[in-house]
Amino acid sequence: MNNQFFNFFDLHNGEENHGTVLDNVTANTSFRGSNLWILACAILIASVGLNVNSTAVIIGAMLISPLMGPIVGAGFALGTYNFTLLKKSFKNLLNATLVSLAVSCVYFYVSPFKDAQSELLARTSPNIYDVLIAFFGGLVGVIAITRVEKGNPIPGVAIATALMPPLCTAGYGLATGNITYFFGAFYLYTINCFFICIATFFVVKYLKYRPVERVDKKADKRIRYGITALILVMIIPSFYLAYSLLQEKKFKQSAEKFITKTFTDKGYTVIYKKINYRSKPKTIELGFLSGKLSADEIKKLNLDLRNDGLTNTNLLIKQDATDLKAEILSEIGRQNNNLSEKDLIINKLKQELATYNIEEKDVLPEIKALFPEVTNVRMGNIISKEKDSTITNTIVLYQGDTKKLDTQKLKNWLKVKLKSQSVIMVQE
């Protein structure tokens, strides 16, 4: 029973002849002629995709990229102690990497669009999850290569392990002088290459491919120790980056809870929000549709931040209309939104218009209940400025039985109800 169970997972079932596999792998490590042209075109396509933020174009570039060849070749070379193939694979991978960096760097240098889009930014901060994707993606790829029936995993592996986008992003970093982007993206590319190679090495060892060159036990141990050391060197920074990503997400969640509890739940309409985890100190910038906060209130809110666990964080409230408008327009531009300054002006006019209008439907039922002599009412505000003060006068046009109606009583009631400084009654 146990043997039957393990037979389901036996990789020797459906295995291709070892010699045929090695011949195919060796042939695919070469980067000359057509392979080099295909690589350059794939890099150019991926760069355009990153530049215009097109996921479909990026996927297309990953599917036609021949970069997997020398990486898998290096894994087979390590597993079979074929040091001639190992040197050839590394040389071709280095050439392919340099050509790719050169092509992407030239493209981004001459491109008029230099903004970093979301697809590009996604390749600048690798973490442990990228390690897992590269390893298991490489595992699937090499298992497929060693089968008689290849199936269709190879295209999926090309997309999942994503060798082209980080390499193009590194080229973008070089072209724009952004060293952080370059090192982040190149580290992701190195992770993908290395763990695809290591996954290949493990599968080759499991399938017991015959060594090409004989090595003694000491040399075998040195190779294994070297691989283990390299794995640790590659993984440790990714753990740190994953931890940083987790801390950033926790901070943003806490900031969102604070904004909801302190402002949204109390009736403030937030029209501008920017949470910056990477600044020192961290910042939460907010702007409201209406209502202003005093300096003392802002100071108290900054103290509340610390009580909510948001230490080393400053709360910045944008209250100047000009600055706030500029920030909103800038944010909208970054998000490729079609909203323009014209729309903000319309919104401002609507707010001003609302101060002149009074909803009769909210007042009329109460008037009819308290003053049955009134049959219809229309109202509006007239706002006038005198020196440093603003005076609101409410004009009331009414219809009804004036002989029975106590006009003064209605007038006094409307002043209290509408919170108006003056009510002018006009009979229609």
C-alpha cells in the first residue's frame, strides 16, 4: 500500500532519457545569433510594458524570453559536476544580463516617459515570497524539462519567475540614476536566477543524473557547503525586506483605523489622504472638505497618535485651500485620474451654492403642524459681509390665511430653526 502511494509522487515515471535532456539543456544555454536577437527584442518589449504600465505586454515579453536556458544549464552542471557546462552557462548568463541591461537602459534613457509606474515599482522591493516563487517555479520548470511529455508548465514558469521585468527595472534605475531601484530590481533578478538554479540542482540530484566529472567526497562537501552558504546569503536580506513590508502594512492599517475613528466617524469628509511610512518621521497627511482645526487640536491629535501605537509619526492637516488644491491635483495626476482643476472649481461652487439654499421639504411639514394657516413656503439665504463679519438673512415667501397666522411667532420660530440672524417674511 505504501509503495503504491509513493508511486504517485515518483518523478522517475514518465522521465525522459538523461542524455537527451542534457543535450537539450546544453543547446539552450547558448546565446548567439537568433537567441541574442530574441533576447534583445524581449527586453525591449518588457521595457515598453513597464513604461506604459501594461501587464499584458510584460507577460508577452516573459513568454518569449530565452533567459531560462543558461540558468537551468547551471543547475544541471552543478548537479552533474559538469564544470565545462557550468562555465559556459555562467558566461552566457553574464552576456545575456549585460545585453539586457544595456538595451533597457538605452530605452529608458531615450524614452520621454520617466515616471515609475506600479508594474515597475513592484520589482524594486523583493522579499521572501519572491524566493518561494522562484524556487517552486524553478522546480516545476525543471521537472517539466525532464519529462517525455513536456506539457504546458514552461510558459507558466516563465511568467511566475519573471526574469525580464526586474532586469528591465534595473535598466530603468541605471537610466534615471536611481540606485535604490537598480539594486532592488537586480537583487530580485539574482534571487530568481539563483533559486531556479538551486531547484534544478535538487531535481537533478533526486533523479540521479550521472556525474560527468568525478569528484571526491571533500570536493562534494565543499560544493554543498558553498550552495548552503549562498542560499543563506540570498535569503537573509529577503527576510528583512519581508519584515519591513509587514511593518509597513501594519502601520498603514493602524493609520487607517485612526483616521476612521478620529475623523470619518465624527462626520469629517476626508478629500486628501497620504500615508508615508518611509519618511523620517513617518507622516499622515489629511485634508477635509470642510471644517478647520486649531493648532491646539492638531497638537492633541498628534499625542493621540502615540496612544494608538503610531509612534514616531506626525499628523499634518492641510487647511490652506491653495495648498490643498495643489496636493489633490498632484495626487490625481499620479493616479491617472481624469479629474481636473475645473472639477474642483465646480465642487467648490456647489458647496457655496448649498449655503444659499434651504430645503423646504425639511421645514414645511413642521411649519404646517405648528402653523396650519400656512399652505406653502419658499425660502433662501442672502449672505452679506460687513467689515469683518458675515450676516445671513433668510427670505421667507409664504402663502396662507394671514388673518389667523401669528406672523411674528412664525418669524421667531424660523430664526431658531434655521439658525439665521435675520428672517424677512414676504407674503405672496
